[in-house]
Amino acid sequence: MSKAKKSENLSKVKLALAEKCDRLIRATSSVPRLKKLKNQAARFRRQAADLARE
């Protein structure tokens, strides 16, 4: 598998994880958990954007 294809697949996975965090954010009422999930979602989106630039 080419490096570009691997990067594209990994980017899709990172975006899927960010969407999962968004779904969990809507389901939680715990403030610390909410902050953690928001940070994770932002990190996954940032990683996907970095992979897309490569």
C-alpha cells in the first residue's frame, strides 16, 4: 500500500474518532469528561488535518 493511501486511511480514522467524541459529548453531563472529550476531538481533527497536508 502506498504512503499516500495509508495517510488517507489514517486521516479517515482520525475523523471518525473525532465524530465519536462529539457523540459522547452530547451524552455526558460530567464537566471533566466533557473537557477531556472536547480536547480529544480537537486533537483528532488536528491530526487528520496534518495528515491531509502531507
